[in-house]
Amino acid sequence: MKKTKLVVLLMTLAILQSCWWNDQSDDVVIIPSAAYTPIIMKRAAFEASTGFESPKTIVNSGKIYVKGQFLFVNEKNEGFHVFDNNNPENP
């Protein structure tokens, strides 16, 4: 019985020890580096890389954004569909 209590006490102390154990001193401040860096391209290169295509049906739609009179529908792994929403019954 005493042996069991001693084992439980030691296990409890071992678990609680992790709460106050600190490998770093209080003087050390770690500042993470930026995770994202901007990709900059010339406007002509951007315009050459984008374009209009003939209308396609949306198969796997994502989020829908509304900006002014336009609807932007994201299709996963495909791109955006842009709809003129001046007439909401027939976008």
C-alpha cells in the first residue's frame, strides 16, 4: 500500500514538473520570420498570364464574393467566374 502511494506521488510530481520546467531563459525572445513573401511581376506579364475564356459550367464551386454589381464565384482548382449582377433574376 505504501509502495503504491509512493509510485502515485512520484508519477504526479513527474507530470506536474513539466508545468514549471523551462529550457529557455526569460531574456530570450523568439521572433518568427515572415511566412509569406510577395511575388512581384510587371503589369504586362500579368496581363499576358490572365485572360477570358468561353463560358463554362461551374462544377465544384467555392466561395461567392459580391463587389458592386459583380459576383465572383471561386471554382476550386480552376479559378474565378465573374458574373454581371445588374439584373439579379438573370446574372
